[in-house]
Amino acid sequence: MTEYNIGDNVTTKKPHACGSNSWTVVRIGADYKIKCDKCGHVVMISADKFYRIAKSAKQ
């Protein structure tokens, strides 16, 4: 399992409604808060769902 840190850029399997699939990790813990790099929308999701949707990370 890949370890993610605050500030990491994450690529998701499916794109956001704005068309981007690039996100930045804002908060980590039991829930992950990620921010869309294109439109700035912030989403909080559970850690298990985050690991399912995340494809890769760039630091």
C-alpha cells in the first residue's frame, strides 16, 4: 500500500466533474481531505475509499 502525505498530488481513476483527475491531499487520518487541482473543490472521503480511487501519487 502506498503511503500518502499532506501536499502529495494524487491521480484518481475517474475524473472529477470539471474534467480533472489531479488532486492534492490536504488532510490525512481516518478520513482524507483532497482538493481538485483544476476547480478547487474540496472532498472528504474515508481512508478505505481513498485507497480504492487513488491511482498514483507524485510528491
